[in-house]
Amino acid sequence: MSNSESDLSVSRLIVANVEEKEYHFIVREHPIVGKFISLFENGKEYGLIDKQIANKDKFITSELTKLDYFNIDVLYHTPGWIWIGMDQFGLHAREATYNEVDVIMKLKEDLYYID
């Protein structure tokens, strides 16, 4: 079975322009899971997670502390969101901007209208 046969999801790319910045989001539709949105940046796909949830999850916090470029203190000192993604090279994470969160929340509101 090839990879394309095992991947049952259908995906679409959405480009959003906010304050002269271009954001790329992927909307995936899976027959079991349904529709979900992720950020697509620099060839990596990220899911959005609330900092409070990430802070309470021991696996996530232990993996984030291993990242040299990620300031783990952002989980504890400010409310908000982080982007987390994983690929063949490992875990990737960064703090989400207010614009990114605003755009993805608006997209989620319209998720079922996106064809």
C-alpha cells in the first residue's frame, strides 16, 4: 500500500492576509476525525494548543524544555497559545501571535462552510 492510499484525509490550503502578513493554514478533512485546521509555515505543519493545557501535560513540557530555541517560561508567565508540530526531524514549537490566533479562530467558526 502506498502512502497516498493510506492517507484518507483531504486537505486545502487557505491563505489569510492580516496587517501585511500572509498566513498559510491547512484545512484537513478526515472521514473519522472530521475537519481540523493547522498552521503551515516554513514547510512545517503546526497545531494550536492552549498554554495552560501544555503546562499541565508532563510529556509536552518535558519535550518543550529540550528545545534550545523555545523559551519554556512563556508557558508559566503569560496566558495564550503555542504552535506545536512534529516532523521527521523532531518537535517544533513557538508562541502564537494574537493575529494568528484571531485568524484561526475565525476560520474555525467558518470551518463547516469551507468546501
